[in-house]
Amino acid sequence: MLYGFYLSFTSYSPLDRGAPRPVGVGNYTVLLGSADFLKSLRVTVQFVAEVLPFAVGIALGLALLANRRIPGIGLLRAGLFLPRIVPLTAVSLVWLWMYSPDGWFNDLAGSLGLAPRDWLLDEDTALHSVAVMRVWKALGGNMVLFLAGLQAIPGVLYEAAKMDGAGAWARFRHVTLPGLRPVMVYVVTINIVYLSQSFAEIFILTGGGPLGSTTTTNYLIYQEAFQNNRFGSASAMAFVLFAAIFAFALVAMRGNGRK
């Protein structure tokens, strides 16, 4: 990590025989005026904003469902958790087929009387399509965390609320949500960290296209380092991304903690 920070102040290609050449803050100065880098930051923020509310909200709903004592609940929990243990690369390959012209989504659109679409090749739908897949992938892990939080809330609190005449919504608002506060802070924070570093799904589904509409900052770092062989500039991008993720995570932690 320290060496990467050092490289961010140099001009260095692994193809050159010479050592890294110091350039001061030149890499960071160039980034501030780089249209591609600023666009990648916007894409990253948009991607996180599209995935996070659904990945957290739906997972909480699934956790409430999985917390019920009904026959077969263990099998239901295992099924809901399954997406979490499947490798992201494998999931991306399956969804690549589902989004293909002959895939499941176009079959569904045809059955509804809609025209087929190139989901991953259309600038208007590519990022949204990746976001839908990423929501599905995140549900299992988030659900288990929320389920653990729900089971840690003392049952006597619900009993006391019922005795005071609190309905289902009042119990959820005044007992469940406050009891889930520590878990909520963790889930939101860790999802921001993971989503801001999205790479594998972008690499497999869209390759950053079309026209850079799905090029996240992490994917741009990959291109800069391993395709363009500019390790100094890529390292500078990485530390700017680190600072942005840290800032977002800190805001999320403080905001949820206060609420």
C-alpha cells in the first residue's frame, strides 16, 4: 500500500527498464482535469446509488420473512442465501446470457408484447442492467446480517409493545428499526465499500461500454494500469477512489448512527 502511494507521485511503466520517475503531484493534477476519470466517478456514484437502496431494503424485507417460524424456514433461508456463495464471475456469466438477444429477459419482454432490447449494448440501459444483477447478488449476504440482528432483539420488547397496544407498524418502527441500528450501519457501510470497487461484473458484462457508460473508477484503474501500463496514474486514481470511499462510508456510519 505504501509502495502504491509512492507510485502515485511517479511516472512508471513496468515495460520500461528504468525506475519510477518522480513527477510530484502531477498525476493528481491531471486527474482533476481528466474527463474520463470524472465520468468514471459519476458512473461509480450512480451505480452505488442505484444498487444500495434496493440491496438494503429488499434484504431487510427478506430477513423479516425468513425470521418467521414456519415449516421449511431453514430451506427458505438457504435458498435466499444461495446467491451470496456463488462466485461473482459465475453469476456475471449467467446474467450475460440472460441479457443476450436470445436470453431470458428478451423472452419475458416478448411474452409481454414488448420489443427485444440489447440490454448491455444500449447506453441507456447498460448500467441499470448491471445494477439489477448486483442487487440480486447482494441480497443473500445482507439478508443474513439483518436476520442475525433481528434474532438479537429481545422478545420482551415486542411483548411490552403489544401490551401497550402497538400495532405491527409501530412495533417495526419503534422496536425493530432501533434494534437493527448497529447492523444497518454495518450493512450500508460495507455495501458502499464493495459497490464502489465493482470490477468483475463490469469486466464480464459490458467491458466498460457502451461509450464508457459503465466504466467505473475501479475498471478505469484496471485499464490505466494493465492495458495502458501507466502505473503511476493508476495508483493516483486508486488513492482518490480510496478517499472517496472513506468519505462516503464515514458519512453513512455517522448518519445511520445518529438516526
